[in-house]
Amino acid sequence: MNVRILILAATIVFGRSYFKEIRSLIDEGEPEQALQIINARLPETSGKKRQTLLELAVMASMKAGDWEGVLSYGNEFVREFPDSKKVGEIRFFMAKAYLAMGRKDDAAVEMLKAYSSRGPSWVKDSSYTYLFGIVNIETNLFNSLISRGYLDKRVTPTMKVAVIVPRSGPLAPLGDEFMRGFLMAVPVNIELQVFDTQSDTAYASLLADRLRDSIFSVVIGPITSIFARKMSPVFDSVALFDLVPAAADLRLGDIGMFVIPFNYTLKLEVEKLASYAMDSLGADRFFILYPPEARYVAAAFYFKQLIESRDGIVLDAVKIPDEGLPFRDEMELIRRIGKAENSVVFVPSGNRGIYSMMGQMKFYDVNPIVLGCDGWLNWHRKNELNIVIASPPPGEPDVDREAMINNFMEIHKARPSTIAMVGYDAGVIVTRLLNQGPISSLSAWQKADSIGIFRGVAGDYVLSKRKDFIKLYSFGHIELSKGGNQWQPNVQGE
């Protein structure tokens, strides 16, 4: 009996001795030697000793700046000992390794896992600080992931993409056109699952509830604003990455057939001019003159919203046709503009009727400050009115438009419609998000934020943060292509 006790005691002392030696090597700045001892003993150990060796391996790799080693040993630790009290610390060190490698999206995933895992309070505090201070995660997304219990699901890496389009009902041709363009840009290694809205908003709401518990890295759609209003709040509530290709700013409502013709660049110009008017000019009263084109109607409405949200007053908003207003109406409007003190005129774009009215203002010595978007630039050079131009920064398109059109015509024997080109652009962005392998819904959200503005074949787009909800802005009327081959979906869905 005494011999067995002595043998057991000697084993414990021996075990403690090499752990102590490893820790000393790490503390003394010799992590490589520590790793040699660890790697020599790992194959022979199990249980608590193996757990301790893996923990020390993570620490030694951190000390050595071997970030791949941190991830390798860390993943092994988490996989073999998921219930350990050390899991939170290990995930935190893995997150720091991702940050050191410049992989902020993966770091955000690990920080969230560290925050929700077992571990000391410093792990939660440090993870929280890193998420908001370095990774720049939004409060709403963080709270949604944590409080709703969807953390593990939304940080599970996958190549699965859900595509929500009408495949039956009156809007089915719209879904077909979108998929024609979308599939041209998406490689075969991305797993698509297509869901049919049945052209019915009530059914779309049921579909959104069904999808809330599915694992996808990206959800594409729905592709019209009216359906987005029904489905997007559900995806938002569970922190699913939701790319809405044809629904621009949902506050504006649908203008045109299906796609809001109000692109992101124009949206930025309107916001810039509204801010300039109120903050720099000190204006508080406005007239809005706008052409009848749908994108400028939307821009005028958006400018009005921005001004009124800051307690500004829109004295009048007048649609000016190309042939101009009747003479009496035009003169009355010019008179009112001339009498209004501290007022500014906003014109998103000009036409012959507006240019003529501006000429009449100058003739009657009415010379207001006019806020104009980039479309005013050429006219401004030939006139002397006080026009402030909000011009977007120059940028080259990222997509070869001619090549896309030629490829589409070769495949489908018809020119691509606007909605097909929007689908192609959405496919390009999805491919960019997933080009380095499986990612989670959260890491897709982080990557999208880093992409920023994207100039595609159908217009200008942006991936921007609004709570957990990503929107792809587009513009243009839908003109379904005529003729060509009949397209049939080649992916499985519900």
C-alpha cells in the first residue's frame, strides 16, 4: 500500500515538474523551447494533463508570435474540452491572434464566443472592449446576438446562401430575371437554396419566420421593398446578414415598378446638401423644385424628410415639367422665393423648365442660394446663380459592364434587363464576401462593412450598417427582356 502511494506521489511531482519547466520557459522568453517539450508530450497525455498542455501551447504560441499556432492549439482545446472553465480565455487569445493577422471579422466572432463562454470576468470585460473599440461592432448587433441566444448559430461558418425571390405568382418573371443575372456571378462552390415568396406578402412573413432558425451566411432578398418591409425585421431580430438588392431606403416607399430609382451616390449628395444648408448656411426655410423623373422625386422627398427631421420648414415643393409651369404660376413662385428671407432652393437636377425659371429669377433680380446635385454641374458653369454643387467622388466601376452584357446575350439570346443586372451585381458581392471560404452571418456583416461603395453594372451600391441590416441600394426601372431561352431554377428550395 505504501509503495503505491509513493509511486502516485512521484507521478504527481513529476507531472508538476514539467509543467513548471514549461511555464518558466514561457516566462523567461523562450517559448519555442516550451513548445518543443509540449509537442513531445502531447501524444502521450490525456485528460487534465492534455488540457493543461494545450493551454500552455496557446500561451507559448502567443509569446512567440505564432498566430497560426494559437489558432491550431486553441481550436484543439475548444474541441476536446468544451466545458472547461478556460474556454473563454482560450477564445480570447484566438481572437487576439486573428486581430494580429488582420482578420477583424474572425476576431469579432471569437470575441463574441469568448464573451459568452465560461471564463473569468476579465475575459468578458476585455472582449467587450475589443468588440466596441477595435472591431467596431454595433451595440444593436451585439445585444441582438447575446440577448436572443442566437450567438452560436450566427457565428457558425458556412457557404450556404438563402435567395428569396418570387418563383410563382404574378411576380415570378421578376424572380426569373433576377436569378438569370445572379447565377452568372456566383461560383458553384457557394451552396444556394432558393425560397419562393409566391408573390404573396402574407406568405413571405411566414417564410421569414421559418428561415429565422436556419443557418445561412447570407440572405439575399427579398428583392422588392414591399416584401422587405415584411421580412427584414425578422432577419434583423436574429442578426442574419440580409442583402436587399432592389429595395433602397425603405422609408421612401416604392417608386417606379419594383426598384426604387434612387441610388446611393445621389442619397449621399442630398444628405451633404441638407447638412450644408442647415449647419453652414443657417437656413431654416426651403423651396424644393424637382423634375418629374422618379429618382429626383425620391431625392426631393428625402431632402424634405431630412430638413423637417431637424425642425426646418419646407415652404413649398413643386414638380416642374420639362415644358415649364404656366407663366402665371411660374411668376407667382418666383415672387414667393424672392420675398422669403433666409430661404434656400433645393433642386436635385434640372430640366429645360427649371433652367428657364432660373433665368427668369435672374431677370427679376431674384438670386437665391440654390443647392444642386452633380447633374447641375454643366449648367452651373454657364450661369452665375449661387449654386452649391454636391459632387460625388470619382470612381471606376469594379465590373466590366460590356463583358457582362455580352456573356448574358450569349447565354440567354437577349439583352439583360435592369433587374437581371441587379441580380448580377448581388452575385458579385456575395462572391466577394465568400471568396476566402466559409464565413458566418456576423463575419459577412463585418466584411460587407469593409467593402463600402460598390459600382456595378446596374448602378451604384453600398453596403452600410443600419442596426444588423445590410441594404444594397440600386436604381433603374425594370424592363423584362423579351425572347431568349426560358430559364428554369437549377437549385433546390422550399
